[in-house]
Amino acid sequence: MNFAIGVSLFIIGNIFAWFQFNSQFVWEWWEDKPLVSNFLFAIPMCFCFWHAIKYIVMDSGELWTSKLIGFGVSNFVFAFFTYFLMKESMFTIKTMSCLLLAGAIILIQIFWK
């Protein structure tokens, strides 16, 4: 249960991160508003990441697991939002290879005890 909560918080935190850093490229309004973006997205993002790490470490007992799960999850969130909002294809050999590796990292952290 802690693991699922941690992964969910990583997903939510990475959604906040995507919008914090990339809204400037999606909507013209955000182009010159870095302070607004940081104040709006950074605080909830940080709380999500802080608690995500806490729950993953509670479940796995290892800090490395939280780092690698967070890395893998971030790649999938980035791919999803970049595909749907920026219309950049994730369906290239290079990107799909990286996503497969990110998925492998997540699976190794979950199943390799």
C-alpha cells in the first residue's frame, strides 16, 4: 500500500513539474511568468516528492529504490504530457527504447528483492 501511495505521489509531483517547466512552451500566456509558475507549481510538487520518497522508503527500506522509481515514473509522465500537449511523438526508436529502459528500471525495483 505504501508503495502505491508513493508511486501515485510521484505521478502527481511529476505532473506539477511538467507544467511548471513546460507551460511556457504550450501556452503563450506563461512565456514570461517564471515566478508565477514557480509559486503555483513548485510547492505542491515538492510536497508530493517528499512524501513519495517517504512512502517508497517505508515500503522498500532503501533510498535508492525511491530515486529509481521516481526517475522511471518521471519519464512516463513526461512522455504522456509532451505527446498530448506538445504533439511531440514518443513513438521514435530512440524515445521508445528509453521508455522501455525506464519501465525495466521500475520493474527491477519492484520485483528484484
